[in-house]
Amino acid sequence: MNKILDFFQISIGFSWKGLVIFLLPMFPNFLFLIINNPSNEMVITNNNLLINMIEHGSQGLFAVLLIFFISKKEAPILSRYMIFISLFLLSYFLLWLLYFTVGANFKILMLMAIIPVIYFIIAEVWLHNLLAVAVTVVFGITHVTITYLNYH
């Protein structure tokens, strides 16, 4: 394990930056749990057990990698990455605003699946956490697949 950590130049610890990066896009999801479904659509039952397991497992793993695996390289707050991270986070919040006000359609749902994945990948690159990037790519593929299958 130490050889892998050394290869990726990371150590085990606590990353407040990783925690903030993980929690920020979760706020609209918490609202969704509190507020009734604004699109007044029936809840979709997902019958893709294997894809669900991969999605949730990879999401949990990338969260752990973001929060508890710290790069030995510096990730300054004032960097060009922060511009893109902020733009994707703002776009994601705007999509949730559309979802809560206008409702859901295929384009909005797909963008709501894709944009946070891009946000996380850019943030993980900023944090120099390539292990998290690899796991997030798996999460992204399954998350987008489930969103597509649930809509159709």
C-alpha cells in the first residue's frame, strides 16, 4: 500500500479541501430529499442492481479518496483550476434551480449527471489526487448510464 501511495505522491490524513469539494454539490441533493419531487413525476425504480452497486461503491470510494488521501503537492486556493471548479459548480446549481422551477427533461437530467462528475474530476486534478480521478471516471460512467436508463 505504501508503494502505491508513494507512487501517486499521496498520504493518508484529512483534507478539508476534499471535504468541502465533496459537500458543496450535495446541498441541492439535501433540498431534494426535504422538498417533494418538484417535477411531480413518479419515482423511477432502477432495476440495474450491478450498475447501482458499481455507482454507489465508486461514489463512496472517491469520497474517501478525496477526503482522506492528501497529495504531497500543493493545491493553492487561488489557481486556474478554481475558475473551472466554480463554473461547473455554479452550472450544477443552476440546473437544480431549473429542475425545481421548470421541471425535469432529458437534457436537464443528463446535464445534472455529467456536470458534477466533471466538477469532481477537475477538483481532483487540482488536488493532485489521480486515484480519485480514476474512481470518479468509473462513477461518472455508471451515473450517466443509470440516468439514461431511468429516463428511457
